Amino acid sequence: MLVGPGRSNASAAGWGDRGLAFVWLENWLGHGATGGELQDLELKLLPIAVSHELAHALRYALPGTTSLLRRMNVAGPEAIWDARISLPLREVMYDEGLATRFSRDAFPDLSIADSLLMNVEQVAWLDEHWIQLLADRKRRWNLDQSNPPMDWFIDGLAHVPARSRPPWTLERPPAKWAYYVGLKWAEQSQGDWSRRLRSSPPA
């Protein structure tokens, strides 16, 4: 486990046959600690984030995994970020969904909102609109394209504070909506966690 500053709350990477998990400590100083510059999350949620990242690390390290990051044979730590942002969005969404489902199994009393580090209003909107939102993005984007535009990652996966609050539309959906869709996909995976973490995203 590496600890250090960063704009993400936590992250994971694969290097060779090793899975790596990171916690970006400055994001865990509590509500209002950085005036909204970082995520200002409460420490009580840290075990959830750690279990999420450990699921990623396990997926990247398991023999026989279908993880595209593992197949890339990243040469060294300096190449990890470039490798991650070159992955197709479908792969990244499913990877995040599996990790979210893993954390929900690790903490059975966990709400969907807390497992996604969203608020309940975001989740309620996505409960109603995620199918239409996914259809819209499939129509406009190629989810299987390598090296997708950074705008797609920001739209679906980035922590954008302004988009944690309504109004929401298909053009302006809740921040991190792709985690929610990935969770819906991951809920379809079968078997024990060794099998699930080796699995591929749905077409």
C-alpha cells in the first residue's frame, strides 16, 4: 500500500504480475478540510475505498485474468498511467463495477451510494435513467476504442464536484455515472470472486 498526495481518493495499477493499490491520504481529511480542492472524504469510508482498490489489484494479478491492463505487460511504474488511460472505456467501466461489487460484498450493510462515494440523489437519478444514458453514450461513442478521448473519461469516471448536484440530464449526468453502470454489469457476473475478477465485460 502506497500513501501520498493525489487528486483521486485511491487508485490501483498493474505492473508485470503484481497488483498495486494506492491511497491518496490528503483526500481523507474530512468534510471541508481542503475547501473542496480535493475530495475531503470522511475516514469512516476509507475501508470501503481500500477494499475497492484491492479488488482492482487482485484482478490485475490473478493468473488467467482477462484484464486488458495485465495483458499489456506494462514495462515499469513510469508507464502505468499511460497504460491505464489507453484502455477502452468498456473495460474501465467493468473494472470499476467489479471493484464496487467487491466492496459491497466486503461490507454487506453498505449502501449503494456509499459504495460509489456518491450521494443518494445521484443514485436515485441513475436508477431511473442509466439505461437511457448508456444507450446515448453507445450511440455517440465507441466503448471499445483504445486510447479514448480524455473527455470521455472525465464525463463518466472523474470526480466533478459541480456534477454531484442537480440538475442532471443525459448531457449533464451525475459525476462518476460510469461506476454505476459498471456495477450493473458486474452484478451479472457469476461464480466466486476468483472467477468474477477474471471475467470480461459484457458486449
